[in-house]
Amino acid sequence: MTNILEKITKDKKNALAIVKKEKSLDSIEKTIKELKFYSDFKDAIKKNKGVSLISEIKKASPSAGILVNNFNHIDIAKMYIDNGATCLSVLTEEKYFLGKLEHIKDIKKKFNIPILAKDFFIDPYQVALSKSYGCDCILIIIAALSGNQADEIYSEAIKHNLSVLVEVHNQKEAETALKYGEALIGINNRNLKTLQVSLNNTISIFEIVKSHKGPIVSESGIKNENDAKYIYEKTGIKNFLIGESLLKSNKPDELMKKLIQITQ
């Protein structure tokens, strides 16, 4: 099977080369200073005593194709916020997920909620670029990076006062993630190389990262409140990043309310 992650990161590198020619770092930093709508992503989750839902906005994905035909990121954001989302995750990768950085700015102009820029970060340049559109958190996918790339991106994010969600899928990646003391750790139940999903991945990886002082998030493959409850009862994790299940649901508002109640 083709390694999807390698394909996406290769294309991201090519796309980024074009953006770098169009937008200088100086102009990006100037835009950041002019924006006033930043929030503390990590703190919002830490302060929430109940279940934290990081509800995801995306039009498509490589594993599921088009998720929302009449896609309107503002309407989706409003629905999530009205039904108790703690934070939002907004896909900004354009080719495979049909996302846009502009979606973050549009949402931030209307709503005061922390937002994760969900993308494939391979270059520190992307940190400032994403913040210039209003994001509060960036994503580091350990499997997508090599050498000291993750260190450089993490340092750049901390320098820009952004939260960092470090995403892991296996034991080795989890051990690496522990060195990022200020980060949130996200355990992905989907293998980004094969796209196969197992909720038990959160349970096995949790044993490695449970000493981490930052919030731990379970990501992908959580279809309903029973899945979330299973993870919560096995690990105590009550932070969930959920996208497809909400976007494809006929009654996402009801599903969110059920998810929020799993600890009661």
C-alpha cells in the first residue's frame, strides 16, 4: 500500500515552496502583531473539568472522501460551539482535505474559541503562517518528521505563544513526544501510513504517556459515546478530537451532548 503520509508531506513541501515566495516572514510577523483574537488552547482543555471535545471541521479526507457536500465552515463552527465544543480543529491542508487557512480567520472573526490548525507541519515557517490566520495551536505529527524537524517546529510554536498538539501512533513516537513538556499529546487511533483504525491504540499508548503533565487527547475512530466511554473507562482520558463521526451524523448536536455526558 502507498504510504499516504509520505505522499501528503511531499506535496506539502512543494506547495510550501510557492507560498514562501509569495509571503515573506516579515510580512507574516507584521500580520500577527495586528491580530487581537488569540486564545489559550491548552488552558481551555486543562480548565475544563468535564469532557473536552475538540470538534473538527473538514470537507474531505483521504480515507473517507468528501464528508460534507454543502460545506460551510462558519455554520459547522456555530453548531459545534452551540453544543459544547471546548476547542475546534480546522483542516487547513488544501489538496487532500480541501481545507484553507482562511477558514480559521473567518471563524475567529465571529467566535471566541481556541482553534487548532490541522495540517502537516514540516517547516517552522508554517507556524508563523498559521498564526497569522488566527490559530492558537499547531500540530506536530511525529511520523511525518525526521531528525530535528519536530524540535524546530515545537520551539517556533513556543516562541509564538502557541499551544502544540504532538500526535503519536506507536510506542517509539510516544516516547519521543514525552520530551515536549509544554505540549498536549494526541494519540491517533488511525495509522496515517495505512489508514487502519483501532481504539485500543489509545489504551496501549496511554501507558507510555500517562506521566506527561500536559493534556492527553484521543484522536480518530471515535464513532459514538460508547467508543469514548470505552477509552475513558480504560484510561481516564476525557479529551477527544472527533471529526468524521460528527460531520457525517444526522444529529451531531445529540451526539455531542451524549459524548459530553460520558463521565457522569
